[in-house]
Amino acid sequence: MSYRPLADEIRPLELDQVVGQSHILGKDGLLRRIIESGSIPNLIFYGPSGTGKTTVANIIARKTNRPLHRLNATTASISDIKEIMAEIGTFMAPEGVLLYLDEIQYFNKKQQQSLLEFMENGKITLIASTTENPYFAVFNAVLSRSTVFEFKQHTAQDVLPAVERGISLMEQRLGAQAECEVGVQEHIAASCGGDVRKAMNAVELLLTAAKREQGKLLVTLEDAKMVSQQSAMRYDREGDAHFDIASALMKSLRGSDPDAALHYLARLLEAGDMLTAIRRLLCSASEDVGMAYPQAVQIVKACVDSALQLGLPEARLPLAQAAVLLATAPKSNSVCMGYDAAAADIRAGRTGEIPRELQNVHADSAGMEREQGYLYPHDYPGHWVSQQYLPDAIKNRRYYQYGDNKTEQAAKRYWDEIKKK
């Protein structure tokens, strides 16, 4: 008898057996109703690996009684698609075929377009899966002919029944009862990162390698931790997870939540992505803290320099210090808002001639005798004198607004007093 991976053996045959995804496969879920109707449109399944996309495609194939062809876009070519097309209308596929195309984001535009004609006439029902946002990864022509369903990452609670079922199947396969230390099942469910396939691989390995005593398989928590080490981390520097974690770090810093900031920083650093963490920290120092605590830029830069000199794993310490500093510092986006307002005028063409008194007097050519009229602020009390700096067309524009924090309000009071005099 040939070997069959546990992850494949445990694959559900009915919708009720699918782990999680109650938002689309629950009693009143839209995808469930579509599948049960028997009239299957072109579908795109979007979500992390191990969340049931392939399983649901298999269930759809069984319910529609149409031949199911599987292609993986990382290795498939147009010739593979043509071979499938050749079956359509023959005794092998008189009613058309169901094509499951995994990782569709790896198909280029020409490859994706080769599917369109057959999608239009219904001879091919396409079920494509992708771990990346389909609105960026799939070309519009295919996307407009498909319905997108998002498969969400499983929780540990979702995965636990599958772990227990996997252990039961392994007991039958190995002909012995498993005796698991307290916490083994829960640890596997929690550490697989929501990926049922990873959880099943861990169960299979653990029970296959378990010590036998008095006819029982002894599964220790220590072994479970060893097998599942690092597997809870979902990270792809080119995928959605990269941008989601970077975004979550930035928003946690902005939201003054040091615990969340440390969490997302750790997710980046444990995956070895120090550069993304550094860029977010440096950006937040100016974008979110800004003038409320101007020294934050210097401190964060010093922490970054230390991290780059230390390298990982020690770099985690100065970067964590920078994250806590930014998360707990007073906040002001006045710099960001001021620049954005100025840039909006530039992009809209609202500029105008630079006032004569601000122009470079040394650039005047011979024979041009124009009085520049520039007033040197340091020659006046308080190092300030009233004169126009913006072009005439926008001379009354105000881009920078003082923030309501102590530092900026102190600066505002200072200049209000100077300028009143």
C-alpha cells in the first residue's frame, strides 16, 4: 500500500467537515449556498495556505460531477491549459471541466487571458486560489468574470478538532493508542499558524517517531514544541503578510500601544526582516511623533545605528527601545499634514513666481539693477521681521498648523509674542 500523507487522508469530503470559514461555509454562508445550488460560477479563493481552499474545490468537483483538473501556476504553462481545452466536448468531458488553478498570481497576463474564451462560454469553470490579494494579483479580465471569496486564517480553536481527529487516524494507522502529555494537542493547534496542513504534518511526525511503552505511543510536550518550532510564523517578504505586519507595526506606534508595537516588531525580527522594522520606526518618528517630541528622531536614529552595528539577534534590543519610545511619546502629525498640504498645491499647479526679495541676488546678470529688498531677520529684535515669503498667488496659504501638544504650543506662544511686537 502506497504512502498517503495524513494531511491528505484527513481532507474533508463534506462542507460540514471543513475547519473554520463559517463566514462563507456556515449554515447561511453564501459560498455554501452557491455550492449546494449546483450552479457554480467562476471562483477565486483568497487566503493563507492550509485554510481549506483546495479542499472546498474538491468538494465542488464531487458535487458537480465534472472532471477536475489541477494546475499549479508556478509550474504550469499554456500547453498544459491547451491539453485541458482539448478534452472539452469529448466523451471525457462532454459538459466541460472544472479547473482548479493554484497560485494564479504566478500566471502572467497572456496565460490568464488564454482562459477567457472558455470561461465565457462556460466550458471551463475556473476555481483559482491565491495567497495574495486578487485585486492586485489577478488581471481585471479574469477578475471581472469571477466571484472572490476570502478564506480567513484559522484560530487555534478551529484547528484543535482537526488535531484530535489526526491523532485518532494515526492511532488506527499505527495500531496503538497515543498517550499525549497535557497540552500537546493545544500546542500543535496554536503553533501551526492557522495552517491545518502544518498541524497534520506535526501530528504525523510526532506519532510516527513516538516512543512505544507497553503498546502505547508516548507523545511529549517537549517533542511537540520541537516539531512545531517556528511554524506559527506566517511571513513572506513578497506577500500580503509582509505589508500587513509592517502596517500593523506603524499603526500600533501611531496608536500609542507599546504592547502591540512590540508584538509586530517581534514578528518582523523573528522572521529576520530587520530592514522593514527600521524603515517603519524611522518613518514614525517624523510622521506620528514629529514636533510633539522632535528629539525622537535622534534617539530612534541612534537605536537604528546600534541595531545595524549589532545585527540580529542583539539588534532586537535597541529596536524594541525605539518602538516603546515612539509608542509612548506624545503625538503630532502636524509635519506630515503641513507637507501634504504644500505638496497638494504644487501638484495642482498653485505656485507662482518666487518673491524678488527671496531670489538669488548673485544670479542677476550684468546691467540688471533691481533692488532686491530682502530684510535680514537677524538684524531685527527677536530675529524676525515681517515680509512675504510665499509667491503672490498663494501668499495667504497656511500649511503648518501647530499641534495641541506641549512642545508645539510652547513654540506657538513664543512666536505669537515675537510677531505681536
